Amino acid sequence: MSRIVRFLTRRRGGKGWHWTDIVTWTWLVGGLLIMFGPAVWLVGSSFKSPAALAEFPPTILPYVTQKVTVEGYDKPLDLYEATLEDGSTVVLAEVRRIGVMSQMVDPAKPGEIIKVNIAKRTPVREMSFATENYTEPFTHFDFVRYLWNSVFVTVTATLITLVVNSMAAFALSKYEFRGRTVAMLLILATLMVPLSVIMVPLYSIVSALGLFNSLWGVILPTVATPTGVFILRQYMLTIPDELVDAARMDKASEWQIYWRIILPLTAPALAVLAIFSVVWRWNDFLWPLIVLSRKELYTLQVGLSIYSGELNVQWHFILAMTVVTMIPVVLVFIFLQRFITTGIAGTGLK
Amino acid sequence: MRMDESGRSGLSQIAMMPIHFLMGVLDAPLRWLQRATGINGMAAFFLLPNMMIFGVFVLLPFFINFAYSMTGGTALFLPDRSFVGADQYARLFDCGSYIDPGSCAEDTFWTAVRNTGWFVVLQVTLMILVSLVTALILNRELMARSFWRAVFFFPVLLSPVVVGLIWKWILQRQGLLNFGLYSLGFDPHVWLNDRNWSFAATIGVSIWAHMGFYTLILLAGLQAIPKDLYEAAEMDGTRPARAFWRITLPLLMPNLLVVVVLVLIRAVQIFDEVYVLTGGGPGTSTLYLTQYIYETGFAAQLRNPGLAAAASILMGAVLVVLTLLQLGLGRSEKKGGRK
């Protein structure tokens, strides 16, 4: 045992613990709890029944009161452990509660009512995962619709982003023409025009084009991202121009050069942009909130925010839907985290 | 084709067939176009879709925003709106005293300005401190560094709505925070019903959600500092604190400045997670500028697109200054690198 402790506390360089080591590990372990704790708590809570969610203090794991069907009663009754007047404890089912007195029956002898003070009974509880939090939204709410809308927006916008931005990047990296610098500057300048600044006129343009209350109105304004052009162009600049010249000698058309030569060689950069684009479009909120006002068109993010803003928030559904909304991004995080972190560290772009 | 890959690439070839077909069909008219325009003319063709989308959805709105800010009424389309000159701006700036939002004609605007101001000052300071400390710690000799880096990066990918809901759930009456306090013997508190606490919550939550991103940039900067500088300092008997002030901080400064400006630009525009977490409340205690613009332009009973446009142009002016600052810093950083 002490060897394990010694192994775990061993420091590089064989020196003892310095105060900075203590700060480091406190910060890291604290960080682990603060960063993951809230999300884990959310996932845990999403399996609790509405009754368990309303409890305070809450339990860590989901518990529900055990129920039992008693002869002569239609509904299943809650089971309680009650202390009787003679001091013995028995397990009884509650029929009804009047004031501080609870009328209970022994499940084995349903005929006889026993009165117990509610202070002298505690519910018999068992662990149970409320999976209906996940299954019910699929039938009750338009949850499937929202999910589908989000998937449609994300996939379509990402595909268009890849095509449109790679074409522009191809033009800006492999051709000499007048106005190339102007075009490049124009694209970069749009980094300075965030949505929050132009949302009023953008809304009127989207409406004028008949795209209000349409998923295309969500998709189109987002697809020409300057970041995408920038990433792809930087990558295409590293592809030797000789390849393009050789293809022209072989009578390839410019379109074929783009499609057959440049795109396959740009695959790594396209993959990075695709990952970014999926995360961006999946998470988009303000613009869909403005463009979509019909319920059946909401994306997951808009639907969640609307339902969670209602007066009587149905937290058990909201929590489960939030978990579902998190899943794609968590998958990206688990499998592609390294890709993204090196991408950000390399370009400083998000 | 190598044998071991043939199965997989066979499948992907079938999947790509419609796309290849489509591109092949496109080739004939495009060859014709190429004959008409010449090789360099095709550059315009490749640029066109992107430029059209830029033009329609970014440049055009950018310019007509100015026109909007000079019109009045509730009509949506510009031709239906009446020209009012600088009235909208005058209304925004019509104040008895700029320090007291209550004395202004458009008091919610000034409340939003004041809230955003405080938010930016506090959030940016704390964000830089927290990210810097985390980056410094991750830059030490650590077991499983990439794991720890991922830990702090995790919330960056979450959607703002999810972030808002996660914390709304924790800060609510029966939430985890109250549970913790209760277990320690303190009284529970309804955090988001309290003006000060909900303001603090918006700062804390936005730092939680984005610090990993800035930590990553700072960490990249720290790892670019040559290790032999520290070895030389150690040989000269320099204390670590002095090494930090004399080596780490000056060499990290370009990255740090870029991060400061990035955090600033994002902080000024804060909206999504706050809107879900507090909805701007209680009262107007967490009402920030973007939400003011959104509500004035779209959500309010009597919406006023002209006023929203004027406010958004004022915010845009601040952002342009900050972005130019960033570009300037980026340039001087490159020059510094060449020295």
C-alpha cells in the first residue's frame, strides 16, 4: 500500500512536494470537478422522475417510492415504513392522507385501515431510471421534428459551406486576376460584421427573399464563412501550382482541376472546416430564434430555450432533451478533440 | 489500389457515384463557359457563389443598416419606412445624465450599456486571469497534459443553450449549489432571483463556457517560449517569480494582447447563454446590449427596427475599433517575430 502511495506521489526529478505542486493539483482537480461536474449532474438528473426532481435535498442517484397494488384499490399505492404505537415497524401502503394522519393498509390484509401520523412514516424507496423522460418527448412534443430540423440545418449548411468556400479558396489561391486582393480583404473584413450588428437589416432581406420561417433562411446567411475561406486558402497555397499546370496540359478543364485534383488534396483542411461547421451550425441560436417563429420549424436549440422559458418548466423533459442535444457535440469532443485543439492553437480561429 | 483497402474504397466509390456523376454533368457547360471566358475568367465563376452570399447576407445588410437607423415606424421593409434623419440616435442619447439610466428617454438602452460595461470589465479581467493561470499550470511538467487540456476545453464545444440550461438547473432552488450549501449548514438561496447574484452568474457561466478556448491560445504561446531561456535564468540563480515577470510575461505579451481583444469583442456581444440562463432578469439586471437590440427590433410589443439599427451601429462601431486593434496587434506581433 505504502508503495502505491509513494508511486502516486512521486515527483519528476525526485524532489519533494513544492507549494506550486499543491496549487497545480488543487487547480486541476478543482477544474475537473467544475468543468465536468455540472454536465454530469445534468445527465444524472435527467433520469429522475418529476417527483424526485422537486425534492430538496436532492439525491445523487434517481430514486422513486416503491408502489404496490393492493386488492380493492384501483391505483398502485405508495409503500411506507411506519412505526406503530406499540413501537414495532411495519411496511404499509398509504390509501389517503388527511391532515397529519395517514390512512394505511397492510398489503397482506387489505381490509383493515391503520392510522399513522405522517411524521412516523418514511417512504420505501428504490433506485429507478426514469427513461420515459427520454421516450415521451418523442411522442408528446415535436421533439423528433426539432431533431430533424437541427440535423437538416447542420448537414446542409456544412455541405454548402464546404463547396462554396472551397471554390472561393481555389479562385483566391490558384488564379492571378485583378481584384484578388480586394476580394480577399472584403472576405476578411466581414469578420468585423457579426450577426448582432446586422440582424435588423438581415432579417428584412431574408424576409424579402421569402426565407422567413424557412430552414433555408437559417442556412444561407451562415454558409459563406470568412474563417472557412481563410483555412482552405492557406492550405491550397501549399499545393504546388505545377500540378494545376500539368493538368491543363492534359486538357483538363478548370472545373475538373478543382474537382479532381484540388479538392482531394485539400481533404485534411476540408475535414477541419467540416468539424467546425458542424459544431457551429448545431449550436447556432440567435439567428434561428429570429428567423423561425413557427413551432414545427424550431431547431433543437430554439425549442429548448422556448420550453425552458415557459412558466411551468417541465424540467424532466427539458433535462433529457438537453442531454440529447449535447450528444453530437460530446461525440465530436471525444473523437476529434485533438484535431480541434491543434487547429485552434495553430490558427487562433474559432 | 491496395488489396486490403479495396473493400472499403469500393463502398465509398459507390457512395461517391452520384456526386461524380453530378460533377461530370456540370463539366460540359462549364467547359463551354471556360471557352467563352478564358482560364482566368473561371476565377470569377469560382468566386461567384461565395461573393453572392457575402453580398446579399453580409455586405448589403451592413450598408442598409445605416439607412434603417435613419428611419422610423414599425414597418419592416425599407421602402415603407419614413425618413427621420438622426432622430433615432437623438433618442438614444436623450439623457438627463448619462450615469443615471433612469433619466434617459430610452432608459433600457442605457441600462443595457451600463450592464454591458460592467460585464465587459469584470468578465474580461477574470477570464484573462483564469485562462492565464490555467495555461501556466498546463505548461508545467504534467502527467497526462493532453487529458487536462481537454478537461478545460470541454465546455467550449457545448451550445450556449445547453450551457445556460446546465447552470440554470444548478442555480435553481432545488439545485446542486443549494444542495452543497445545505450540506455545509448554510441556507439555500434562489440565486437567479437576486439581481447581484444573477449578474455574477452570467459572468461566471460565460467564463466557464469559454475559458478553455483562450487557455488553448495562451498555452500555445507559452509552449513557443524557448526552454533554454529558463535554463539560463536558473543557472544565474533567478527566482521563478522573477523569471515569470522578466521572461514569461514579456514573451507571452503578443498572444495575451490578442486574447484580451478577442475576449473583449465576444464580451461586448454576449447574448445566447445569458438569454437562456436569466432572460435578462431579474428586472433588467442582466440585460445586455445584444438582447436590447434583439428585443427592440423583434420581440417587443411595439418593435422599433430603426432604433434597434441605431443601437446596433453604435455597438458595431465599438467592435470595429476593437477588431482594428486586433489586426494592428497581429501585425506588430509578426514584426516582433521577425526581429
